[in-house]
Amino acid sequence: MARRKKIYEGKAKILYEGPEPGTIVQYFKDDATAFNAEKKDVIDGKGVLNNRLSEFFMNGLTQIGVPTHFIRRLNMREQLVRSCEIVPLEVIVRNYAAGTMSKRLGIAEGTQLPRPIVEYCYKDDALGDPLVSEEHIAAFGWASQQDMEDILSLALRVNDFMSGVMFGVGIRLVDFKIEIGRVYEGDFQRLIIADEISPDSCRLWDIETGEKLDKDVFRRDLGNLTDAYSEVARRLGVLPKTNVAKPTLIN
């Protein structure tokens, strides 16, 4: 499709005006960042894989009645999504201790939590996306009490779906991050899943070996990130079993 006006460029994606009012074209870059962009690289094929995997997860959520911004994939790097107002929060669901939770609370990585724990971070790169409480969210008007109830419900439904799908292909869903968007239909507002769901925003460990199949491969220099993401895509049937190592051939 013809290139349209750029709206926003983030660390992993570029947003362009969509072909119809109320739509946006979301372009997945190959850029990889970690530690609030202190570590950067370009990983060939990462954007292609994240585009296909996010499409897979968003379609799956739609099928079980979870509303998302996803409309359709346009090509190997772009998808058409619904324009929405992003709630300025990162919503994190944790099933096992890992990453910042392990450091913060002194819990060994891989420890199963008593139940899924939902955390919220304020979206601000300059501040390092700080952890916030529901009291902060209410006090600063980032979301209403009804919004928070709906966000919690959406997050746990996504967790149920994702945990089951990943378990079915031998992968443990350790934790994940989602973003929530507001859409307006007349005077009525509803919340939907926005941004992306991919190995960039999840921790995924092989159930048998504990091998990491997510962005921790890049964060911790554990191997080839494209290989890890390709393995997730292969298990889910998103890419064919042959030629998964060269996703950039179909760019």
C-alpha cells in the first residue's frame, strides 16, 4: 500500500495514518532494545516474526470474545489496526517470578506464584516506566475505577488464553505485558487490547528445558533472537516448519 503520513515512531514499531478514518497502519521494525533502550541492535527478521505472531494472538483473542484493535495483516511487516486512545499504563501479568519482580522481592526466578499477579507501570520512557498502584492511577485520573475493573478482567482473560495456547506447544507463559486502548462509539466507551502481543512483550520458557524463547535472549546475550522467535512461531504453526530460519526472505 502507498506510504502514508507517519504518526509516531517507537522503539519497535512505526504508526502511519490508515487508509480509512479511524484506522492506523502499524509497521513492525527489526530494532531490538532493552533496559529502557540502553541496549540496542537490529535483528534481521524480528519485525516479520512479531507481526505474524501478534496477528495470531490477536485473532485468537477475538475468537474467544476479547476485543482488540487488530483488523487484518496487510503484509509481512504491517497490519491494519483500529485507532484508539491508549491508557497510559503497561499492564503486566505474572505467573512466575522473573525479571524485575525477582530483583524487587528477592524471589528466585522461575518460582510459581500463588496466583497470577497483575501489576501496573506508568508509561513514560524518561522515567523508566515506574511501577504504580491503583491509588496512583485513580488519583492522577489515568483510569477510572470501572476502567480498572475492566482492565483487570481483560488482563486475566488474556492470561488464561495465552497460558493455554503456550502450554499446548510446550512453552510456559512466565509473564507478559499488554497495553489497553479506549474506543468511543457515540457516548459509549469500551476498552480493547492494543499495541502488540509477541515474544517482545512476553517471557516464554520451554517447559522441559527452561530455554528462554523471548527477548531475554537479547537482554542476556543467550543466543540468536530470531532463532528463538522462529521456534515459537514454528510450534504455533504460524510459519511453515521449513525455512523458518530466514523470515526476511519474504519481506
